[in-house]
Amino acid sequence: MSIIAELKNRRAIRDYVAREVEDEKIKTLLEAATWAPNDRMREPWGFYVIKGEAKKRYEELATVYLQERFPTKPHLVESSLKVLKTTPVHIVVTADMVPGDEEASQDNEYAVCCAIHSMWLAAKELGLGFVWRTRGVGLVHDERMHQFIGSPENKKIIGNLFIGYPDDEALKKMKAPARTSFEEKTVWL
């Protein structure tokens, strides 16, 4: 399949079967990320793979977070935790922050976004489902997640990747998203 076709067919997969993702496939995703473009070859990404015992601790942390954030929405808490618990592996991705150089720090964030997108496309080739979480159950903007991964200095969390083998029944129910034509979003100068 062509790259353009792959881009058009990429989907956020949130429903997984009960099957562990092999370490070799995780390593392939991580390697794919390292080929992303990045300013001055700073290679500003960091990866924190969460599975096994760490995943159980993450589930506990997310439960507390969601109950605090949505005390009047138990259904939302429950559905978010279901997705979390059925996801076999999570990868928290960080960008290096350059003290005193806001522009370099921003460039690093952009590079990490490219790295995550590279992982997303590679996941499809490996038969894996993938969704990039930036809010809610991903805890990307919560200080507790930064502490959970060891409070690395000068690192900003850009995303929490949920990865697993897609549930075929859920895939069959997915609809192709409608996209606004580039023509409505483009100005030729």
C-alpha cells in the first residue's frame, strides 16, 4: 500500500484483544520513532514503556486521577478505566526541554510529534492498534505521570501511546472519518 493510502487509512484504535504485544514489536516501534526528522539532530525523544507490574501501578494512578477529575461522571471514569485495563502496553513519550532556549524546546516538541506519527504508521504495518492520548486517562498534563516515569529533568510529556492488537469486531464498526478538503484550508500565495 502507498504511503498516501496508509495516511488515509490510519485510525485511532482503542479496543484491543487480550494479547500481549511482543517486545520485538515494541522495539520496532521505538526504532521507527528514532528516524523522525529533528532539528540539529538533537534526537530529543525519550520513551517509557509501561507493561506488567508498572501497568498495574499506572492503573491505580489513573483511577485516582479520574475519580478526582470526574467525581460526578462515574460512567466516564468506568469507560476510561476499561480502555486502560484492556490496553496491553503504554509508551509515554517525552521531549527534551532546553533550558533558556524556548525555540529549541519547541522544535524538540515538534520532532517528538513526528516520532509518534512514525510509530503510528509502523504499528499498522505490524498489525497493531495505536492511539495517541494527550488528555484524560493518558495523564499527559498531570504532574503525577511525570513523577510516575521518574521525574526526569528537562523532559516534557508529549503523549501516552496505547498499543495492542485490535479487536476485529470493533474495527468492523469503525467508520471512515470525514475530512475537510485541503482546498478549504489552503491559501496559495
